[in-house]
Amino acid sequence: LLFRKKWLILLAGAIGATLGYLAVIPQTPIYRSSASLEVLEVNSSFLNLKSLDPTVEHYSLETRIHTEMKMLQSQSLVRQVEEQMILTGTPLAPPPPDPVTTFLSNLGMPPLRTPPTRLAAVKMAATTLQIRNQDLTRILEISCEATDPKTASDFANALIQGYISSTVDSRLDNAQRTKEWLDRQIEEVRQK
């Protein structure tokens, strides 16, 4: 019985495969980018800073990691990276046409999907941002998704650069305050 209906079975299989292919083509590919960041402790033992600077505190590794994760996910940092990428980015190159899109354009029909824009790719990267920490190590994994692979990787890297810059600025401010405090202490000792 199956042998007699083989053409019907083959036709049904071909139609199913074609419909499946046509259903997948309009979907925009999504690219995931991941980057790792090691969070280092401030050396509060250096020059016995802990006893000199009241702002130097020692937190548990868990507290420190959660704090750094929150800083990386802060709206101000994410918005800053978003704006930087939108302003400095180059437009996305159009994706290579697939056979169905080429066929439809030859018939004068519109493509099944619209090519992604840089703005949409950056917004997607910002909304899909995830920060993870495995097993309470000092390593944080930053990941995001976008419709363009370069945008996804650029967003993760720019977020890390922005985080490092703000951390360095904060540490420089703390060092400046410590220097000013030490200068006052030295001046008081000299006056005595």
C-alpha cells in the first residue's frame, strides 16, 4: 500500500520542507556576544590605607561581586554606551540576499524581512544585556544579543570599557581625597 502511494508521500514531504524553509527565511538571525571581566580588589593594605582613609572598606567577595554586577547593569552606563554606539557607529552593511529574497525581488515583490538597522541592533543589545557570575569567582560574564554580530560584540566591549573608565575615575578621586587628607594631617603635625 505504501509503495503505491510513494509519489503522494514524496509530494507531501517536499511541500512540508518547502513550507518549513519559507517559514524560517523571514526570521532575522540573532547573534550573541560574550565577554569576561575580572574584578580585582583594591589593595587596602598598601601603605596601611585602611587606617588612613575612612572610605576604604573591606567587603566580602559576594558583596563586592554583586555590587560590580549592579554597576555594569546600571541604566546610566548602559545608556552612555548606547548613545556612544549610535553616534559613532557606522551603518550596518546590508545582509547578503538569500535565494528567496532574490527570487521575490526579480518578480518585483518586497523582501520577506526588512534588513536590521544599527539603532535597532544597539537597542536590542542594550535590552538583552546579561551579567552572570559563576560560583562566586571574580570573573563576570557579560553577554548581549543583536541582529548584527559586530554590534553585539562592540556593545559588550564598550560596556566593559565604560565600566573600567568609571572605576579608574572613581579610584583616582579616592586617591585625590586621600592625598588631600594626608596633606592636612602633615600640615597639622608641622604646626605642632
